[in-house]
Amino acid sequence: KMMQNVHLAPEADEDDLYSGYNDYNPTFDTEDLENDVAFQQAARTSHGRRPPLTAKIPGTSASRPLATGSGVCLCLTSSMGRPMTGTIQDGVARPMTAVQAAGYTKAAMRGSSFDPLGQARGPAPPLEMKNSDSSEEKIRQLEKKVNELVEESCIANSCGDLKLALEKAKEAGRKERLLVRQHEQVAAPENINLDLTYSVLFNLASQYVANEMYAEALNTYQVIVKNKMFNNGGRLKVNMGNIYFKQRNYSKAVKFYRMALDQIPSTHKEMRIKIMENIGIAFIKIGQYFDAISSFEYIMSMSPNLKAGFNLILCYFAVGNGEQMKTAFQKLIAVPLEVDYDDKYISPNDDAHTNLLIEAIKNDSLRQIERERKSMAEEYIMTAAKLIAPVIETSFAVGYDWCVEVVKASHYVELANDLEINKATTYLRQQDFNQALETLKMFEKKDSRVKSAAATNLSFLYYLENELAQATKYADLAVNSDRYNPAALTNKGNTVFASGDYEKAAEFYKEALRNDSSCTEALYNLGLTYKKLNRIDQALDCFLKLHAILRNSAQVLHQIANIYEIMEDPNQAVEWLLQLISVVPTDPHVLSKLGKLYDNEGDKSQAFHYYCESYRYFPSNIEVIEWLGAYYIDTQFCEKAIEYFERAALILPTQVKWPLMVASCYRRSGNYQKALEKYKVIHKKFPENIECLRFLVRLCKDMGMTEVQEYQTKLKKVEKLKEIREQRIKSGRDGSARSRREGNAGSDGGGTKGERLSAKLKALSGTGEPYESSGRKEIGASYIDPLGPTVERPKTAARKRTEEDDFADEELGEDLLPE
């Protein structure tokens, strides 16, 4: 019964549902509409706009038979006589179209304007304002504010403003607690945002650590760790262990590291390895090397890395196990570096696109990371080799040879040559120069880079030993092997500088700087060269550039101060010397130089201060002692000057000048008895000193002593001896002048006359030296008193150098003698 009204399509009728689309129907012909009178009449009148008669024609809501359902087909037509949408006319199905055309509504039929976009309806009504007084809205705003504070705290920390970061973190903590209370009032506790609470507490603890407030940081971490609602809070025990490590509480740090290790699943392999590494380092700090060895051995077996391998070598070195050191060194060498080698950055062809790509990646950030990793690996290996080489074998040379062989068998082949050069450097530290030279000479037949490095060291060694020929030879070899080696060019410039060719030396230093602008040795030597060439401005530029690179170099600061002194700018010289003593505050020569400059400027108090400081650090500088003694005499403190002159007498015991000054100080201060005793001691040590005898005669005469006659007799003998010596000097000079005149006049004459004159001059001068008649050199007939030079007053910058000394050579008036 149910199937009675179902009519199946016959199998033979396989026409497509949309067949007939391409059939021509004159009803749809619109080309002749302009000539169709009926259509034009309908378009001009309202006849065509009238709606169809719904009473005669069934609408879409009426129950009419479907075209495919019952086979009953009503021919529905529009008001224009055209078939309706979806109807079949003359066996041709019309395609289905939209129910309603765009913009054509019943309202439009009633005379409204065409408005497909609905613009006539006006603007949309405004959105409803959120109720800011609702508790949910307050909670959302508070959460937003807490997140902003946490973000601002992190940004302040990254900018280095740690104090502001901590303040923001504390404020975020306060807001978050307020948020939790509001949540508890309006909603169930399970709706609290735990992620926000965790981030606020974690950020606060991190800021406490950054500000070195370790106790507060530990308390904050404890709050997180003890809260069971935080799933991964136990991992923060690593941070707590780090804090205890910074506090040097290593045993507690190990405890927390192990607790964190228990909290981390085995799937997080990398994190577990890092914690094990921290445990090993903490054990090293404690001194438990065997426990540290266990940790590092585990790391090297599971996930080897350079740092763990190096620490393992250190532990075996600490326990003195040479064989295990070798094994650990081999493990360190075998650690995979995981970097691309330089072959990747070499273009295999001349393809422009490939070359451009290689240039782009040749110095990008990843390439720099690769270089840093490779440099770190080389540093670890070199340091480990230098550490274990002296102890793994009977001698350090054999140990170095073993390390070199192991390195040659690895992918760090280029480090083998560096180890050989380091072996030569070790010989130098042991002052075994011959072995160092032999080791370096082995590189003469190797590749150019290593040959250049070895020749540079050889040149430097020979230069230090003042063997300029050998130094020049190896400097040339180094430059020829690698013209772009700044150290080789600097050494070559040094050898040329030593030979006196300053212009050529400057050229080598400039070339070294062109190859490496950071070569401070070449820049310093170039400044010295310009000083020698009297190019003071250029020398100053060099040292100022060097000062920008080496801010605290004492040598550079001294050179700048010296150049300003040469330029007669004492104020600038003093400024730079003050910077210099901030770097080397105990250098006595710098302090004395400052004292001299202040003395030249007339600032006696500052000069006295710096001379005293110089004397405190180096009490054997005669110039400083002399200035201080003269200063106390000028200020009428002769008793204090005695201390300095006595020290000078101890330093130079063969000079009569200093004990005479001591005696003069006693005399000036009125202590004539002490002065007399001192003069007697001086006369005993220097019996032919005339000044001492004169003072003895006058003091004995004024004091009424019977010894005055004895000293007068000695004084006359010494004065007579002095006259005889002066006559000899005078006659020697006259004979020398005559001989020069006669030699010039009769240079063709017989040699016998010259020989007789020479013999006569020898007899007059009392010297056995041969006489030369050359006019370019005078005969050395001047007399040098064996008792030393005559007494001079201490040189002070405040007085002229031409002033007479008032200690020894003065003629005492009657008013200066004691009554």
C-alpha cells in the first residue's frame, strides 16, 4: 500500500535532470523585445507590475503536485505569459532560480525606491553597555591588571631595572590575592585561575633572586612547592637548590637537586642531565670528588657534553688518577661538536644565486653560534691538555706528546700544532730557552699558518735576548709565511725600531693595524715611534686611541701624561697622572713625578704630600730624599731634615756630601757639640776634605778647644796639595793646546818631535794614557777628586739652579760663629 503512490522512473528514460538547457525556447528570446509591441506597452504601463492573481494561480504554499512526484504537470505562467520558475512547458524544463530577486520586494512594488543594501533603514542601534558594576566584570578587569603587572615586571627585569621589577612583582602579588578573595565571594573556589597564581608567585620569586633577597625567594618557592594544586611545582626545587648554591650551602643544594630529580620523569632527559651536572659541580665544591665523578661519568655515558667532560678531567686530576685522566681526555675529544664545518661555506661553482646564499649565511647568527661552540671546545681541550700533560707521564714533554697524538687522531687536528707551540711556551716559563727554541724550530717546514706563529715566537725570544740578527731573520720568515699576521708585523717593526730606522718601523706598525685594528701592541709601539720622530701630536692620537681600548692601562696613561709634559701642558699632565695613581696607587715614581710637577707650579703643599707618599713606598730614591731634606730646611725644621740626609748617607756611603749636610743641620739648629762630633767623624773617614777641616777649625776656635792648631796644620797641607793638583791640571791643559797647535802646523814633520811632546805631556799629567793629537777629542786631563764631588745644596725647583750652596762652600762671617 505504501508503494502504490511511488512511481519509479523507467530504466529506458536516463535523461539527465537538467537536460534541455541548450534547447532554444523562443520565450527566452530577448533580442526582439525592442520590436515587441505588447512588451513595450506593458513596460510603459503598470500592467506588467501587477502581482499575479493568487486566487486563479496556486501559490507556493498551496499543495500542488511536484514535477517529479505524480506526473501531473500544471503549466503555470507569469503575468507576462512566461512560464513560472520550475515549470515544464512543451516538455522543456525551465531551470530553477532564486525565490526572490535581489532588491525586488513587495514594498518596491508598492512604489518604494530601489535599496538593495537596506541603507534607508538608518544606522544600527548602539551596542549595549556592559555593566561595570557586575562582579564578573570586576574580576575580569582585575585579572587583566594582574597580567599587565607581571608583564611590566618581566620587562623591567630585562632592561636591568631590578628594583622596579621587584616592586611590580609585589604589586601583582597583592592584586592577585585580592582577586582570589573576590573569586571566593562570588563563585566556587574551583573557578580560581591557578595559572595566574602560579605565574605571579614564580615571577615574584625570580625577582627576589635577581635582587639577591634569597630568604624571601626561598619562602616564595616554598609556597609554590607545598601547594598540591600546582602539578609541576616540585620542579622548582631546582631553583631552590641554585639559591643554596649561591649561598655556598652546597650540601643543602645537593639535597634539593636530588629532590627535584625525583620529581622529573625520565622522559625529560635533557633536564635530568642538567640537574645531574649541577649535583656534580656541588660535589666538587664540597670536595667529594668521587661522588662528583659518579655524576659526570653518568652524564658522559648518557648524553656527553664538553662541560661535563672537562669537569670529569678536573675530578680525576684532583684525585691524582693519571690513567683515568687519559680516558676522560679521550672522552672529551670524542664529544660530538654538532657544527657544520667550513666546507659548507665554500661555493662549489660560480652560480651567482648559490654564492649569494653562502654570503648571506656565512656570518649569520647561527654561524656565530657555531663559531662560539667550536671556540669553547678548543678552549676546553687546550686547557685540559695543559693541565694533565705534566702529570700523566714521567715528564711534561712526554705528556704533551701523548696529548698531541690523541688530538691528531680526532677531528681537532688543527689543535695539535697549538699544543706544540704551548709546549714551547711551557719551556719558556721554566726558563729552558734552548728547548723552547728547538721546539719552535720544528715548525719551520710545516704549513704557513703554524710556521708564521712559530717564527713569531722565535723572533720575540731572540729580541728579548738582544740577538737582533736572529730576531730579524725569524721576523722576516714570519711575515713571508703570513703577511696578514699582525704579531709578525709588530715583531718586524720592533727589530727595525731597535736598529734606529723609525720611519720604516712606523710603516710595519701601520700595516699590522690595517690587518687587525685591535692589535694594541702595534698601536702602542707606533705611539713610541712617533715620540722618537718628534711627532708629538700623532703620538698623542695613538695613545688616546689606545686609552679608549685599554681604559685602565698604566703604561698608556703614563705615556699620555709624559706627552703632555713634553708639550708643556702641566695641568693636563697632572690630570692624567692623577688617573694613573688611581690605577697604581703605590707607584713611587708616579708619585714623585706628581710632586715634581706641583713643585714646578709652586704648589709646595701638594708637592710635599706626593713626595712624602713616594718616600713612604720607596725610601731609597735619592732625588726624593734630597727634595724633602731641602723642604724641611726651607721651612726651618732642620732637625727633621737630619733624618733624610742620614738615610742618604746610608744609601751612598762613599759621598761626603750627605754627612756634611747632616753636620750642617746640627750646626743650623744650634747643636754645636753634635755638629763638632759629626765633623770629626767625617774627617776621620775623609781626611782630605777641605770643607770639613774649615768647619772643624772654626768650631774648635769658637769653642776654645786646644785641637784648633792641629786642624789648622792639616788644613794648610790639604790646601797646598790642592794647589799642586790645580797647577798640574793647568799645565796639562796648556801643553795639550800647544801640542794641538804644533801638530797642526808641522803635521808633515818628523814623528820624533811628536813622540817627545807626548812623553812630556805624560810626565806633566801623571797619566799613563796615550796622547792623541786629533782636534776632535780633547785630552782627559781634568782632575777628579777621589774624595767625591764638592758639596752641593739640594736641588729644589722653587729656586734657581745657579744659587750657591750654603752648606759646604760658604764663607762664614763672624756673626754666624758661636759666641
